[in-house]
Amino acid sequence: MTAWLRAEGLTKRFNLVTAIGDADLALEPGEVRGVVGPNGAGKSTLMQMLAGIHTVDDGELLIDDVAVRFRAPEDALDAGIALVPQEMQLAPHLSVAGNIVLGREPRRRGMVSESRSRQSAERALGRLGAGIDPSAPIHTLSAVERRLVMVARALVSDARLVILDEPTAALAPHEATAILSMVRTLAETGVSFLYVSHRFDDIEAIADSVTGVRDARVIADLARTEITRPRLVELVTPVDHVSHRVAPAREAVAAGSRDILVVTDLVAGPLQGVSVNVCAGEIVGVAGLAGSGVDELMWAVAGIDARRSGTVVVEDAPLRSGDRLHAVKAGIAYVPGDRSLATLPSHDVRSNISVASLLDVSVAGVPVARREQSRVAKLAERVHLAAPLGMALSSLSGGNQQKAIFARWMATDARVLLLHDPTAGVDVGARAEIHQRVRELAAEGNAVLVVSTDLPELIELADRILVLDRGSVADELVGSAITEPAVLAAMTSGVPSISQTALKESA
Amino acid sequence: MFPNSSTSQMEYVMKLGPQRRIGAIASVIVAAALVLSGCSTASAPEATSASGLPVKTIGVWQSQASGDGEKQTLSAIQAAADAVGWKTVVTDSNGDPKAMASTMQSLITQKVDAILTVYVATGLIAPQLKAAKAAGIPVISVGYQGTPTDDLTAEYAPDQAEQTTMLLKRMGEDLPNGGTVAPLAVAGYYGIDQEVDTLKSEAGTYKFTPLERVDVPVTDIFGGTTSAAVDVLNANPDLAALFTTLDIGAQSAVPALTQTGRDVPIYSFGAIPGSLAFVRTGEVTLVTSDGAKSGFIAVDALLDYWVNGTAIPKTTPTEDAFEYTIVDKTTAPADGTEVYPEADFAKPFLDKWKTEYKI
Amino acid sequence: MSVAAAGTPAPAPAAAPAARRRTAGGTVERFTLPAVFIFTIVLFSVLKPAVFPTATNFIAIVQQNLPLLVLVGGICVVLSLREFDLSFGFIAGASGALAVQSMVLWQMPWGLAVLIGIALGTLLGAVNGILVAYTRLPSFIGTLATGATIQGVMLAISNQTIFSGIDPDYINITSASVGGFPIVIIVVAVLLVAVGFLLRSTVFGRHASAIGDNPVAARIAGVNVKRTQLLSFMLVGACAGFAGILLTSQSGQYYPDPGSSLLLPAFAAAYLSLSLGRGWRFNVGGAVLGALFLAVVSTGVTMLNQPSWLAQLLQGLILLIAILALNRRRGTR
């Protein structure tokens, strides 16, 4: 078989920055191609060019050897290319069929035809092999079923290529199986897939070939036989020199220094009596699947949500439940990956950094501009934030926004740093820098608690990793025991695991 | 409400969270307020007629009840209805056009026997007026002229044009050299339009030059009139007189004189207590009428209609014609008394009803 | 607020702040509204040279709008929190009623009556603040409800004009002047400068602005959101109380529901401030300018002996221009 779709030298620039340059790609009918690379490497931009969301600055896209040029996503859809984004929104109160045909409703005399909508939805679902009732409202569906509906949406437009962006990111490993078998089934009918994922298990199970993207370039094109775990790990490991791990003052931790944060028998949301302590200079990671309680642990310790029982003690001072102000005064900093929880978007960088420590630079409740400025400038320098301080925060890149939030907490007397996906949506360079700051802050004697869905990040940062499973601590890994398979195994220990080989055989 | 039930209510309230507690407290207050108002309604004496007159219920529709002129009219209506043993259902639309339609509709739905509209804006309740006509409920406009419409059964209201003519004559006497006159008005009221139109057409007789009328917002008649008066005074250093068209116009124009330090006479309409205060101090001269009498005229007409079957006269009967008079510093009544006391204009009606209907 | 300066040709004072603002961008949008403002004043001055560009007229415009200006100062604080207060007009009315009644019914001295009026305003503002901050009632509908309740109680207590028994000194609050310049204007100017400073330059104001930008982030950053909300509503209440005193003092009498008509002009002025001040934020200076501008239009139209609908039309168009400028500015982000 020969490739029906070929991309040659595709390039996209934003202003002067090349998001992806000179990218080549070829797809055969029924081919499932994994797309692998670190965050911010240019994978998404490449996919979005193929789907007509971004126009192509340079290079050529050939479909059946004919050059095409997409001006809008509709053009790509007409050419048979559909993108299922990671954060795709469905209309929760519409039916499954309604969502599948949304925007492409079959009409009869100008009116939407219910029966024909239902028929085409049933056909699409049938091709997926998914037994979903087309008349069920979306909000009654599970996360997997919703993901399948999104793919069915793509099939209604007779897609020859379906691009899946992190389709299993929000799913437990056993749930992901349903997605994988769907991809298999469809590929056999001749539909090609581009499968963007951080999950090596998925890639190994499903991909016929792999494209590696890093630093805005395509750096690898692996055939089926070349797909091995070490090769994949190599593809996502940043080569940036700043990212190499700088050993923090481990002695301080080893000397059994005193505990700064002590959480005892915490009960909140799904948490059922979780205890964690973090001592000065220590970085403790917490891993767990969605629903395991990792998020709730962060929110309860930060005082953002109330706890039902248990204690949170910072330097011998117990914290009141659900009292964020008290927690801040006690020195608990919270850096979320979801920046809508942290940024003041239309305020300038200066105000964003100083908002938590305004009283310190004030005389009689009035901030002294000179003191504020010098303090903010010093902190901005420390976190290597290059943007002008008078610029609105929303006009900064994700990485710079995150640096500003770090600077905000460094301005306070925080002793405990809670990091919640601290590098989500941050480019590779900034990610390494942020990791460096975290290590420095720990080395200064602060206690750091990290929750991350990005396992490599946890493994890179943490001295110790607690694994939560359905509200309880399932495992604790220290030092050399911290490896990705070990953490993954602990995360999914309570979940009936499905042998990947069994899946392949069935396919 | 039994003491027991209220204790259990309180216990219930205490068990709830803070948000629900406030909601619950609010609902208890609302319930208490409703019970209270229910009690006061129920405690009103049952209208029974000792004299054998038909027992009737009169709906009173008011566009805006808080004005003093409106209050005088309502008081007269209630006095007249009490005298013949009729019940009244009083509504107030607070100047809100939507409420005007809905209160009118509610009176029709309640099947009152007749409706008296006080200071009517006929355009705003045109559909309801048609509905009342269809339902055979007589609707009589009292107190103030509304835009003429066939859907009103009758209108008994003093003539604003006639009063303006009187006022202009007086202005001519006070200001023999004429001069610039500034009319301050509110848009959309038929009576006010009558006043301004008469001013324009007759001003020449007395060498007056009227300025363009300033319409103040309906929602801010008082403050708007004061501001407009200040502006007009500042714009016209030689202004001869301010001409305010509403009954509260006089009292809201006076602060403008204080603020600008000017001494321009104000000519106005309606002897309500607020404006009389400034008539006594000499800032204001006004023309007024016994418009509140219209309540008695309406009840008289309805009595005649229901007892004797006489058709309701469409306009004020000549024997009941309204009186008009100019009130100035020298003729103003003492504080606490009125130019046309209710007792005076009520007496002929009460006497007549005593003899004719044996009330 | 310099009334004398407003009479002299204005380009110089307008250019100075513009230079400071240059970094914030959106030059055309930024100058649209001030340009319309200056053009309007020049136009009226040319058409009515004898009476419009006079100190008397400008003092009169400011004086007429003092209650509005006081309210505008307060409402800017609440709006910068991105909350609404729809009850302040009624709070002003209730405060004015109580102040007058305490003199008429209880023979209190005027100074005490003023304090009682402002205290009632602050108290009612605190009620709003508690409802919004501590029971998380949406402020728009919450203050609509409290406003209606306050209006009901106010009408029940004094449903008529009260004109006798008011201490002449109380009326003097707004009519006393030195050399033809009303003292109350200075008092209000000082108050507005203070509120403007509070909003722009203090920790309280900075926190309020942070809450307005992102309430969740502000809470997580350790800003006392509830206390800031409560204090802001109390501040609006106090301003409304003072406005109620000014309203009744100015008219020399209490008339039913005097403050309700101030609601929409106050919001209009506050939204004009978005296009008039620095950084496209609610600011007291811009709002005061906006309120006076709208007042100048209606005065000018009256002075030109033009029909009143023209003033309404022009005011509507001005608001529209301001909002369009704001939208274009947002679009360029």
C-alpha cells in the first residue's frame, strides 16, 4: 500500500517563533501513527495544520498526490480529515445523536430531520462498535463513551483520517482499552489515525508507526519494529541542558530534619484518612488517577476546600478547615497548573507578583510604589521572568505566567509549597527552569508537595512519592524505587488490569 | 398563627445552614406580612347597607398613589363610598406602566361593579379598558384629564385648559410687560399637554414669549424639575416666570431659586400642601380646583345608574361643575387647611343622598 | 475637581494624562471620548457664549449633581469588585427620609440627623455586603431584592412630602457658600478624592481590583475576599447615605423616593469611566467626569432651547461611543 496523505516540509511560525518547521509525514490507509514528544514540542501545531485550524506557512500537503491548501477546519473536514481535540466540548443536554450530527444536521425541507440524524448517528456508532443509545443525553454518559461520541462525530463527515489528541489522558488505563479497540476496529476499515499521546502503553499497543516531534522538528519516524520503550522515552526526554537534574542538598533531608507540614488522617471528598508529612527541604510527590483524591488532597491542605476531619499542621500550628486566609498566613503557597485559579489576567505582571504580599510593602495600608517595584523586580529576576513588569499577564506565555505565580509566593513567607501540575501547558525550556526553581526553594528549607499527572515530572522532582488509590495511600516509593513502571503499577494496583498483549491478539 | 407552630418554625430555621436559614427567615417574614395584611383586610367592616341600597364594590385604579393630589382624590372616593356603604378595592401602580395594566386587569378579574381611575393614562391600559367595556364594568376617570377615549364610560375632571387661561390672565396682571416664560413639563400626560398648548396659543395676548417646553424624566420628576429650572434660569438672565405644569412642579422648582439666588415668580397648578407652603412665602402663585370632588360626582352617577337606571353622564354634569380659583400669598389658606376642604364639597352630595336614598 | 479650569480652554489638562497612559495602547479609542467631551463643551460655548461658559453655570451643574457624584464614587468601588449594587438609590432615599424624620419627629439637631442618615446608609450597605460576601447571594439579584425591600419600608414610613420642621441649618449644608462658591462642593471633592485614592492606591483598592479580575485566584492568593466585599458594600451604603442627606438638603424637603432616579445615571457614569481613566478600569475620576459630561449635555440642550428628547438622544449616543471604544480596545488585545 502507498501513502494517500503526504506532508512535505510543513512549517508554521507565530510571529518570529517557529512552532514547527520542515515537518514530513506520510500516512497509508488504515495506518495508526503514534505522535510522541514533550510538551510544547510542536505536536499540536502540526496536527492543527493538518486539520485546517492553522494555515500552512511553508511546505506542502498532498492528498492522493494532489496539493491541497486548507483555509478553515471545514476545508479539512471536506477533504476527510477530522480532529478530536483533547478538551472537546459536547453539549451536555443534547442527545448522543444530536451531538454527533451537530453542525451537519441532515435536513428535510429546511427542517432538521430527527429520524435521519438518528440513522447517521447509529451508523457512525456501529462502525465504532460502540453500543451507545443514540437518544441518551450526553450527561448520562461515562468519560469513555463521550470520547467515543467525539470520534463518531468525525465519522459522520466520512473522515479518512482521524486525529486523536490525548484521547486517553483523562481515563484510567482499563478504560483506555475501549478507545484502543475502537481505533483498531476502524483502522481495519481503512481509516487512518494520528494518535497523539503521552501514554507509552497506548502507543506500544496500537501504533503501526511513530512520529517523534521535539523542539519544533520531526526527529524520528519509527516503523512498527522500532517501537520500544527506551526509544519512546528518548523521544520525550528534553535535551535542554538546564533540565538536567541538579542534586539538591540531600543531606539536609537525610538528617531527618524537622517536619514542616504534617497532615494526619485527612478526610475530605474521596479521601479516607490520608496522612502525609513533609520535612524541611523535602520534595514529596503524590501520584494517583483521576478520582483517587490527589486533587482534593491539595485543595484541603491549601485551605481552599473544607475537610470533614483530620488535621493539617504547619510548623506546629494547626490550620482551620477550609480557611484559605489562615493557610496563607501560616505559609502555605499554592501553585495550580490551571492558571485560571492563579492569574489576574488583566492586571500587569507587577500586580500579579505583589498581590499576596502588598501589606509588606505598605505604610498605613498604602503600598509604597518604590518598595513594591524593587521587590517585584528582584523576584522577577530570580525566577528568570523576562517580560516587562507593566505588561498584562494574559499577554504572557504560559511559562512566564507560571514564573510570575512562583514569584508571587516567593514574595511571601511561605514555608510550604503546594504544586498542582506546575508545568501544565508550559514549554519545554520553561518547564526545566520551573523545576530548577522548585529544587532551589526546597534547598532553602521549604517543604514541597507536588501533585502531577505528568509522571516523568514527578519522578524527576520528588524525593519520595506517595501513591493514592481511591482515597487511601496505596504505596510509598523512596529513592531508587521511584521508577515509572513502579509508580504506574501502584496507581493502578486496585484496577483490574488488562493485558496489552491480550488486546493485540484480539485485534 | 399558633404559638406552637411558630416555635417549630424557629427550630426548623435553626437546623438549616446559614444560606437556607436566611431564606427561611425571609419566608417567615413574608408569611407574617401576608398574615398581617390579610387580618387588616378581613377586619375591615363588612359593607352592609342598612338603607336597602344595592351593595357594590368599587375598584379604585391609581397610576401613582404617592402624590398629594392623588391622595386627596382617593380620600374623597373613599368618603363617598363609605357614605353609601360600598366597599372599595384600592390599587396602586407606582407609576409603572406594566403594573398599570396588571392592576387594571386584576380589578376586572375580581368582577368589581365599577372602576374609578385616578390620574389615568388611557393609552397604557387601552386593552384593559376595552376588556372592562366588554365585561360591562363602568370605568370612570376622576381627578385628572386622561387622553380622550371612547372606552371610558365617563370622565369627571377639572379642565386644565380653562385653568391655564385663568392662570395666564393672572400672570398678565402681575407682569404687565410680559417677557420670557419657561414651561417645565413631563411628556405623555394629556392634561399637561393641554396646559402647555394653551400657554403657547394665549401667551401673545399678554406679551409673553414661551420657551421650548422642558420635559423632565417621569422617573425623576422632582430632581429633574429642579435641575431643569436651574438650567433655564442660568440660560435666561431675563426670565420673567417659571411655568410648572404638575402639582409637585412648584415645590420642586423652588430649590432652583434658592440655588441660583434668583427671584423669578413660579406659576403652577394644584393646591397640594407641598406647593401651598411656598404660596404662603410668596414664591408661587397657582390655580387650583376642587378636582377631588370628582369622587363624589362619580359615586353619585353610579348610584343614580344602579338605583334609578339613569345613564351615566359622559362628562361632568353642569350642576356639579368644578370651581377654579387663583391662590396667592394673600389668599392662601392657613397651614393644615385646604383651599377646597373635603367636608365642604362633600356636603351637598351627602345631603342629596340623605333625602333621595335615605342613607 | 477644578471648576474654574473647566471654563478655560481644555487641551492642556487633557494632554498631560494622555502622555502617562501611552503605554496602555489603543490611542484612537482612548481619545474618542475626551474629544467628544471637549467638542461638546466648545460647541455649547460658541452657541451660548453669554450663559454657558460661565462659572455660575458650571458651579450650578456640579451642584445639581452632587448626590449623583457621591454615589458614583461609591459605585466605582463595588463595580471594580465586579459586583453590582442596585439598591443604593433606595438606600439614599431611606437615609434622607430618616434624617428628615429625626429632625421633624424627634427634634434632633441637624448634625445628629446627618450622622443618623449616613449611619443608616452604612448599615444597609453592610446588610448587602453580608448577603453577598457571606451567603454568596449573587449581588445583582440580591441587591435588587434588598433595594425593593428598602423602598417598601421607606414608602411605608414616609409616604408623603415633608417640608416643615426641617432645620434651616440642614438646608444650609448645600446652600452655604463662600464668595458664591458652595462649600459643599469642596466637601464632596475631598470625599471623591479620598474614595479615588482608596480605590487606586491602597491595599484595599488593589485587593478589590484583584477580586474583580479573578475572585478565585484572589482568594487563593490570600486576599480577604469576604471582608473586601463587605467593606465595599458598606462604603457604597455610606456614600448613598450622604447622597440622601444632600438630596433632602438641596430640595429643602423630603419627597417620596428621591434617590431612585440616580441608579441609571450612576451606572452610566461608572461605565464611562472605563473609557476615560487609566488602564480601562473603573475609576472615580473618570466616573465623575462622565457624570458631569452627561449633565452638561442636558444643561446645554436646555439652554439652547431645544426639545428635551435631544438630550436623551445625545446621552445615549455618548454611552454608545464609550462602549464601542471599550470593545475595540478589548478586541485588539
